[in-house]
Amino acid sequence: MIIIKYYLKELGYYTIFLILLIFITSLLNLLGLSTSITNLLIFIFNVLSFLIFGYRSGKKVNSKGYIAGLKISGLFILLIVIVNIIINKDIFKLTTFIYYIILLITGLFGGMLGINKKGND
């Protein structure tokens, strides 16, 4: 039960992050910044957030930080897929799949960093 609470709390943090990111990039689009730049910003901030959340998740476990990073990344990707299904109705493209794989690997890497840094603290 504690694990479910942890993942729901992290999912809430990530949802707030996504809402703020969408708000900021929408504002940048309204100010005249090109869509390709805002898409790049979304990608960079998503990669950083997956790394940070994977790292935090890896620090919480005693072993196998890559599994913790994979779990939290999978949960976040599931949220992104649900949002994309609601908004785009077309999520199964090769570029989208590669994007999800990059995010998954980033979260996995963050989990590995978290478990390794835990031993140094």
C-alpha cells in the first residue's frame, strides 16, 4: 500500500509538471516562438524530469535501481499515452515510439544513478 501511495504521489508531481510545461510552451507559442523550438523544449524538459524522477525512485529502493526507474518511467509514459490518445487520437508512429523508448531509457538510467548515489551518501 505504501508503494502505491508513493507512485501516486510521484504521478501527481509529474502531472503538475506536465500541466506547467504545457502552459509555458503554449505561452511561448502565443508569443511567436516556433513550434519546433517548443517541441524541443518539451522533449528536453521531459527527458530531464524522467531522469530526476528515476533518480529519486532509485534512491528509495535498496537494490535494482534500474527496475525502480523503469517502473516510474512506465507509469509516466502510460500517462503521456493516455493524454495523447485523448488529444491526438493517433499515437502509434515510429517517431512517437522512439520518443517513448528514449524516455524509458532515461528513467532507467536515472534509477541506476539513484541507487549508485545512495551508496555514496
